[in-house]
Amino acid sequence: MSRLSAAQRHVSRPLALALIVLMMGLALSWLVSQLLVRTEQRALEVRFRAEAQSVTGQLARSVAQDLGALRAVSRFMALSTSVSASEFGLFVEPYLGTFGGMAWVRLEPALGESRMRVRYAEPGGSRGGFVGTDLTADPTRGPVLRRALQRRGPATSATMPLRGDYIGEQGFAMAIPVFRPGNDQALGFVWGTYRLKLVQELLTRLGEEHGFVLALEDEGGKTIIASGKVDQTGLSTYFQPVLIGDRALTLRVNAANGFVKKGDWIDAASLWGPGILIPALLALLVYVLANRQRYAEALAASRARALTQSEQRLRRIFHAIDDALFLVDARWSVRKANQAGEALLADWRVEQGEAVGAFAGVAAQAGLDEAITALLAGGEPFHLDRVIDGRSYAVSGVPVARDSAEFDDVLIRISDQSEQRRTLLELQDTRAYLGNVLDAASRVSIIATDAKGTVELFNRGAEHLLGYRADEVIGSASILHFLVDDEVDARTAELSDELGHAVGRFEALTLVAERNGMDARMWTHLTRDGILRQVELTVTRILDAQGAHVGYLCIGVDTTERRAAEAALIRRDQLLSKLSERVPGLIYQFQRFPDGRAVFPYASDGIKAIYGISPEAAAADAKVVLERIVAEDMPALIESVEESSRNLSLWRCDYRVDLPQRGVRWLRGESSPERQDDGSTIWYGFISDITEQKKASDQIALLASVIEANSLGVLIVDACAADMPLIFVNSAFEHMTGYARHQVLGKNCRFLQGGDHLQPEIETLRHMIAERRTGRVRLRNYRQDGTPFWNSLSLTPLTDSQGRLTHYIGVSEDISDRVEAHHALAVSEEKFRTFFESSPVGMALIRHSDGHFVDANTAFCQLLGYGVGELRATTLAMITPPEYAAQDSELINELYRQQRYGPYEKEYLHRDGRRVPVLINGFLMPGKEGGQGLAWCIAEDISEQKRLQRELEHMSITDPLTQLYNRRYFNLVIEREVGRVNRSGVPLSLLMLDLDHFKRINDRFGHDIGDKVLQHFAELIRRRVRATDIFCRLGGEEFLLVCPETDFAAAEQLATQLLQSLRDEAFEVVGCVTASIGVTQYQPFERIDEALQRVDKLVYRAKDQGRDRVAVA
């Protein structure tokens, strides 16, 4: 019991000390956590007030900016002498998003108190329901207006519901008095209803950004709007006044939970982990130190037991060894011998004992005298082979240090090697036999290595493959010497990545064989002559009789010639595949059997774009292809195939297909048939998509009709023929020259020269043709009847895609009546351009992963103004406007889905910054560069087409003589204006003007002067009407002026002013010119034809009444 109590006391004292240290550490941790929490609470409060002040400033600036709109409108009204309802509406329109409505309230003097009446209001114009309202007695709005007048500044009402488009919203009514400069008498008020929804959205946004709950309170502390519910965060509430007009509202700011969580704040709970862990570790350390003596004693006892056990294990091992062991001292006495040693002494009939020289008999029988004597004298350990009684023994000796002895002992080991030597001789015989067998395999390389890769066997097949002799490599060279370093390094990196640790170079060859027993793969061998050979190398492990791994056997078969033949076949197939991929169409074989079956034995990848199916599906059954053909085209297609099969003639057909993704497309097929021995027919041919060609043909037909209907003579010359004959002239050319079309086609244009061959312009024309350039010349030509006329000829050469000259296009204009006006002719020539210009096609190779240009042809570079080197440092995104980013993303998706995209219209950025419209096509290129896929982009410049389209649109609505709008534009725009009148009731007036005695002007002064009079008249009227008025020439000397938002009185006043302007204006050559004007006002829901007939009759009435007057109705 006393011993147990001492042990308990021994344990309790360190434990009590550890508990005291733990309690003191926990108390200190609690104090530190409380100090940190209070410090961070104060820092959070400071940051909350700073951000609250910032939010208040943002709200005040935003409200002031919104209310600045009312001040801008008040300045506009104060500085304008007269403002109409439409002008007021246009000015306040940008502010109607902030204000639910704005109005102009006029202060009208009256008996007693002045009246405050609404003149204009938006939305609603001058006829809205709010217009005309007297706000003097209005219980809500009247006090606001009077307070604003008294303050001579803005005044604000209490919160009120909004009307009109903002029913359901709340807002403030605000008014600002308007004073003209230098006048203390108020002119009126600008009135606006400020939408509280905008303030609500602003408070919500600011609250989400800063983690606040914001609220706006009125003077009585009532909450008007709030961004959310208040969270309990422990932070104080921040109040700040916000001035809106003359009302001082209060902004209340509360911190939300998101604000408290935002930032790197230390949680008190997070301090308890280290606060508990550190005292606990310190207490544990104290407890361990207090018990270290006990642990040291236990450790010493443990080590003593380990030494005893180790000595016992060594003794057992000494006696368990099969070889004979003797421990001999310097006196040749046997100090110790194991069981095998005692048995050997008995076999050799040697007496055992501890006497001096007892081992001398053994040494003499084994011939060890000299070796042991030398070893006892401090010599080196020895190893000897001896034959005793017909058995082989291996004898070895090593010195063993002996404590407190003058000389060391000697440990002698004697091992019976008779069975091992017999086995070795048998193995040598077997090896010689196997060597002869291996040398006979002269076409197979057999190399055996040790476990480290050193060559131990090198047969004649290996000598024949690698060019080395066996004696040059055995024992000195490694198997890695014959492999290509880069290939070994690549295999090493591959296995390292796969296994997650470093792999040696020799392991790259043997690791799989080590795990699986065998590894067969292709390795590139390097011969003595430096030739690379592709060898299929099989590596297996070599095990000894006990199953231990001793080396590797590498059997290699040379496959260089076989792989070269296979590679040639693969290259041929790849070449055919690449050629077919580059061809924009389908290369195919189509076979039809006598029983009606049909298949596509071969189809290039183009079948995916042409028919939307795979080559494998078409090879299985041709029905999947035929089902895509439009039903209306099937009879003609079947008939053409039948005829080609019967006559073995060339098959050619245009037909349509309906594709799920691309819709209806036009295809053109051409193929040659061959009859087979089994009665089937195979067609070899090509199918291409001609949809764009069809569209182009339609466009060409349209252009041809435009050319035919043109008033200018157009001719086309074949530049490839010897005499450059005419191949086309239009009707205007026939009318201008007097020659019929059949009389001139096939002839050179020189027949128009008559006998006048000495004109210098003819030589200029010849130089233009010789230099193949565009130009314009003025020629004196002769009609068929011999009368001369002046011809302005514009000549443009056309080239094909290879740049070869094919045609000339000439545009002829009879300018006989304007030769004297050479300057006017030069100006007018700028309005005419070539009808046909060849557009070069640009091609570029792009790495679609990052959009970098890899290469580009000259046409593409000229299209964008870059050199090839500059383009290679440029990406597709750098030359594409930002608005096309979404379209480009869709194009890339389409490129991955369908291997191609287009055609699409888009714009590129030229080097000088301008935009170039292009028509693009593209397809995915299967090759790779550095692991990145490439895509072809084909871009065609369509700038000229876009320009011609804009010019045609402009010409279609413009009178060419006066540059006024024509009747077509009038028909387009009058529907819009009439609809406006019918919807809103705004007035619309029509003025028809007809020049007086214009026929006399033409007859007396000529049509040129008449044209100038019309141009002068059009310019005069155009300068005197508004930009919103629509001035059109209906034909001849008849004009029509459409005046939106103009009532009858204003229209009549305008007509009178126009007449007076005509009387005051002197026209060149002809003097004064007058006009008759009819004025009418369109009535809502009236037919426009009725209004036009009415105003036309009014013009005739004015003429009947003596001309130079206005007739109204």
C-alpha cells in the first residue's frame, strides 16, 4: 500500500502543476478576446459613419442632378421669346423619364389675384386633359405655386399619387418660378412631378453596394420610402438631412448584416481555438518535463532487453548458417564453431578441442596456413577455392576485433561448392546450345541485359540490324545506346506524368515489362551508320532458378520497310482526303444495281455540307440522300439519271435539296457512268452548291434590266477577241446612235467615228485600252444618218479571278447640248460610276483558338491595308468592330458544329480606321500548327454593292433635276403623317405650287434655261420652309409642300410669304417668275386622294383668277 501511495503522489504532483498552468492560460485568452472584440466594434462604428456620409453625398448629388432638369426648363422658358407646345415637348422629352410629367403654368393677370393656368403639359402636348386647368384654387398644387412665387425659388409639395402613365407610383409636385432677365414680374412656373420610384431604386442600389438599409423620412419622422427591413447589428443609426426643393427630408442609414460581415473582422469565437490549444500544449509540456526521469529509466531498461534479444538472434543465425564457420584465435585454437563446422571437422576426421593449435590440422588439410598466418599478421581478407577428397570448397577469412586482446580473432568460412559447380557446368553447356540457336535467328534481334541494362547477349540478328559486333558491346554497352534519346526522354516523361513520380531512362524501357511480365511497342533504333530503323521491340524479364530477377530479354523485329509501305499508303489516302476537303463540294461514287438498290461506295467529307449526312450513312443506303431532294425536282432528276444509264452519257443536272439546318439549297451534279460486270452502273462525279450562283444570276438579271432601262447608253466589248467586237448594247445606245442592236453586235466601235479619225481623244482611248485602265473621254461620233453628236464615254476594264482582261464596259452619254458647259459636265461626271467592278476575293488562314492570322493573300491584305507580316501579328478581334463579337462567337460555334460557316455579311476595320463591308465564308482546316486548329476565311469586298444600294435607294426617292423628294417619297411619307393626324389630332396642311407660264419659258429660252429655273425655284422654296416640312416635285413645274403640325392659318400665311419671295427674286435670264398656290388642311380620317384633288383644284382656281396668287379652301 505504501508503494502504491508513492506512485500516486509521483503522478499527482505533475498533474496538479499542469492544471494550474492550463487555468491561467485560459483566463489570459478570455481577456485578450474581450479586448479585441471591443476594439473592432469601435473600428466598425467609425467605418459605418464614414460610408454613411459618402452614401448621403451620393444621394444628394443624384437628387440635385435630377432637379436640375426643372432649372434647365425654367431657363429655356425665361430666355425664349415664344415657345410652342411642340417646342416645349421636344425640350422636356429627355427629362420625362425622371419626372412623371412636366408642364408650363402661365401666370395670367386678373382682377384680384393672378390666375395660374396650365398652358402646355407633357406627356399630352397642348391638348392633354391637364392643359387649361386653373391651379390657383387647387388645394394641393396651388399652395406649392404660391410658395414658389413667394420664395422666388423651387417649392415642393407633400407626397402625392402620380397620374397618367405612372398610376400607382408616388412622387413630389415641384414648381420653379420663371423670371425674364431684368424683370421682377414672374412669367409663369415650370411644373414637374418627381418620381419617388427613382429615389427608391437609387436607395436600393446604394444599400446593396454598401450593405446599408436606407430610408427617407418626412419632417414628422414618417418613413416615405425604404430600401428594406432594418437588421439588428448593434451599430447606431445615422441621420442626415436631404433638401428637395424647400422641403428638408431626413435620410436614415442603418447597417445591414452584410455590412457587418464585410471586411476581415476577427470573431471572438475564432480566438478560443488557439486560446485553449496553447495553454493545453503548455500544460502538457510541463507534465512531460515533470515525468522525464521516469521515462528515462524505462528507456534504459527497454534498450537492455533489446540488446539481449539481439544477441540471442545473432547466436541462432550463427548456428543456422549452412556453411561451416570457425572463430580462431592467434594460437590457432577454435574458440567457437557452428553446427556445420562441427560436422565438417567430423567429416575430415579432425580432433576438436580448445588446445593450442587445434585448428592447425584443418588449415593443413585445406592449405590455409599461409593465408591465416598473413591475416593474423594484419593482412587483407582472403577467398580461396580448394578441392578436398574430390569435393570443391570455397574458403574465406576475415579478421574479427576482440576487446582487451593483443591480437584479433579470425572468422573462417568453408562452403561446399560441389553441387553449384556441377550446375554451373551444365548451365554453360546449355548457354552454348542456346547461343547457337540465337545466332541462327539472323533476322531477329535478340539482346539480353543484366538488371541495370548492360548488354550480356548480342546475337547475329542484332549485329545485322545495328551494325555492331557482339564483342564490341557485350559487357560495355547499354541497351539505351541503340535507342533514340528523344524517344526515350518522351517515354520517360509520359510514364512520370502517369505514375506521379520520376522515372529513370532505363525504367522507361522496362517498367511495363516489370509490372506485366512483357512489354511490346515500337522503338526507333540507331544503327552504327547513323540510320534510323523502326523496330517492334518485345521486352521480358529474365528470372533465375529461384525466381529472382537477373535481367531483361529484348527481342526486336525490324519493321522499317513494312512501315514505310504503310506510311506511303496512308499519305496517299490523306492526300486524297485533303484534296477532297479543299474542294468546295462533294466527290463521290454512285452505284445503282439492276434490282433498284443504290449506294454511295465513296463520298468525300463534303457530303456533310451538301446533304447534311455522313459518308457512312450514304455508303449504307442512298435513300438517305434521295430523301433530301425536293419532291418537285425528283422527276427531272430520275429522268436524267435514266438517260445517262441507258446511253452511258455524261450526267448533269441542277436540282434542290431541303436541309434541316440550312434550308433549301441549289446543287449541280456532273458525273460519268461506267457499266460493271454484274450489270450495275457506277457514276464518278462531283456535286457542288450553286445556291449563291443562282442568287448571283438573279442579281445579274436584275442589273441587266436596270442597264436596259437606263437612259445612258451601255456597251460591252469582248477584250479577248482580236478586233474587240461589241457583244452587248442597251436600248439607250440604239436610240442615241440610230443603229439597231443586230447591226452593231460583232463589230468594233470604230464605225461611230465616221471619217473623223484624227481626234486626239481617240489616241487617249487607245492608250487606256493598251494600259487596261479606267477612264473617260469625250468623242465626236456619228449616228447612222450621218449627223454628229458628242459622246462622253466612260470605259472600265474587267478581269477574271486570275487578273486576265476579259471585257470592257462602256457607258455613253449624249452631251451635244452641253459641250460648252464643260465645268458642269465635269461635276456631273462624278455622279456616274461604273456599273460593274470586279471585286478581288481575299483569303486568310486563321488559328481559330485565339483568332491570330497565320497567313493571308495579297487581295486580303489590300482589302484591309495591311502587309502579310503585320497581319500575322494581328488577331481577328482587332480588325472586327465590337458589335460583331456575338456574331463571331456564333460563327465559331457553327465552325465547330458543321466544319464550315457562311456566307455572312459583316464589316472589318481597315488600317486607316474605316469600315469595309465584306461577304465571308469559312471552313475548318483539319491540319494543325503547334496543336492549334486552323480555319480558312474567304472575304469578298462588297463596298461597291452597298454603295450602289444606297445610291439606288436615294435615287428612287429623289428628283434628279431639283434634288427634291419625288412623288414616290411623297406616297411613302404621307401615310405616316396622315396616321399621326388620325392618332393625335395635330394639324396637317398641304400647299401645291405651280409655276406660271413655264411652257413659255421653255419655248422662248430652251429647256436648259427651264431646268435652271426649276432648280432655282426649288432652292428658293427649300430655304424658306422648315426642316420638318416635306417639299416634293410631283412632275413638270408642279410641286407639293407638306407641313406637319401647321394649321390652316399658318399654312395660308406661309403661302403668302412664298409668293412674296418669288416676286422679290430675279431669276437668271428670264427675270421674275411667279406661281399659283393652293392651300388646304387635311381633315382627320379623310382620304388623302380627296385632299390632293381639293388642293389641285385650288391651284387651277388661282390660275383662273389671274395667277400669282393663293387659293384656299
